[in-house]
Amino acid sequence: MFENVLLILAYTGVGLGILVAGFYVLDLLTPGKLGEQVMGGNPGAALLSATSLVSLGVVMWFAIFFTGAGWEHLDDAAIYGAVGVATQAVGIFILDLLIPGKLAQHCFEPKLHPAAWTMSGVQVATALVVAASLT
């Protein structure tokens, strides 16, 4: 039983590490400080952050579930989580190229802008593609 508890803690640590990495990558791709925007009550920043974290959680769930439990698969889960972070970043980058103007800047307007929904959609879509790839 103690071994299982250690595995749970290890997989949770990997998952939390991926979520933190995903948040920081999103912060790098958006103007200003994402955490400050969220704490300042910006609805677009909150929507984008929440969607990114939930999407990465879905990727991690699939990564852990389909790679199997055990110490030998812990690195697989971490790699698949990192792929999720990278694909979300690429998705934002490509979307920003396709849509005129700087999409990320509109996400942080005081009133919720449709750009925040669009960027959130890319987060969900890329996460689902990565998750489906693991099945």
C-alpha cells in the first residue's frame, strides 16, 4: 500500500508540474502577467487560464490512464504532458497568425472579448487531439 501512495504522489507531482509549466508557457504567450490579470478580475484571463489548466488536466488523465501505472511509466506521462503544453502553445501561435491583429491582447480587455473564447477553444481542441492520440 505504501508503494501505491508513493506512486500517487509521484504522478500527482508530474501532473502538477505540467499544469504549472502550461500556465507559465501561456503567460509567456500573452501580454502582461497572466496571474496578475486573473487576480485583478479580468474575465478573459480567467477564462483562458482555466481552459488551459482543464485541457492539460484532460491530457494528463489520458496520459496516465493509457500508459499504465507504475514507476516505469512515470516518464511517459511527463513526456505526453509536455507534448500537451507544446501543442497548446503551437495552437495559440498558429491561431494568432491566422487572425488579423494580436489575438492575445484582446483577451485581456476589461470586458470579455470573443478572442478569449477563440483562444480557449484552441486550448480544448489541441488537448483533445493529444488525448485522442494516446488511445
